[in-house]
Amino acid sequence: MIHLVWGRGHAETSKASFDAALARAGVHQYNLRQLSSVIPAGPAIEHTGTAPDLGPAGNALDVVMARETSPPGTAASAGLAWTDREGPGIFYEVADTDPETVRDRLQTGIERGCAIREYDPATVERKVISAEPDPDRYTTAVVLATYGTSESLIE
């Protein structure tokens, strides 16, 4: 199963803002391993918003992630586009301060990725979220696709 999760966060530092957004997405207790965007054949993509229990804290979790962390007073937007497929597929991730820019770049990018792989771009889905700016704190928006459950980093 691939879970699609997302979150927004504000904090006094960029790292704390990112951590707050990960907490809202339910993945702040994992060591995230960022993947390159290929979707294996088979698993369904479930829009959960917040991740279910994917294993013990400290485990590694494989993800495709779009992330924007903006300075105080600036909005943040992030999005994923993916092929709705029966076989393998791809994710395409974009982040920016403007949601329309994210949508436009997602469309261009996923169309190009589909063309390279000879996938039908008419079967594309997308998720874009935006976080309103805070005048005094950093702002983060994240959208993640989590692959399966977490695994221990220590044998």
C-alpha cells in the first residue's frame, strides 16, 4: 500500500517548521528515505491525509516527498502528481511558494515523465496543498507518498 499524506507547519526555524508539517502528516517519528519517484506495479494509492501506524519510531520509511519551506511572511505550496495505472507508474513532485506554479509545473513534469515511459498522461491524478504565511515564523507544506511500512535500521 502507498499512503498519500500531507501536512502544514509553522515554527521559529525552518527545521522546526518542517518537523511540524511532518507531524501533521503523521510521519515525524520516522527516518525518511527519499525515493526517486517510480511506482512499482501492484500497490494501491490511498489518500489518508495522515499516515496510519507504519511501525515503531526511529524506523526507516521510504517516501516520495514534495516540500516547500518558506521564510517568515511567505506562503508554501507542495504537490505530487502520479499516473493512475494498472502496471508501474511514476510520481512527480513540485514545491514553490505559489500553488498555481506548483500545478503548472506538475502538469508539465508529469506529461514529460509519461512521454519518456510511454504512459497515458490522461490518467494522471494530483494533490497540491498550500500553507498560509505567518508573518513571524517559517512556513512548510509537504505532500508525501509513503511506501509500505517502516523497517528497522538496526539488525
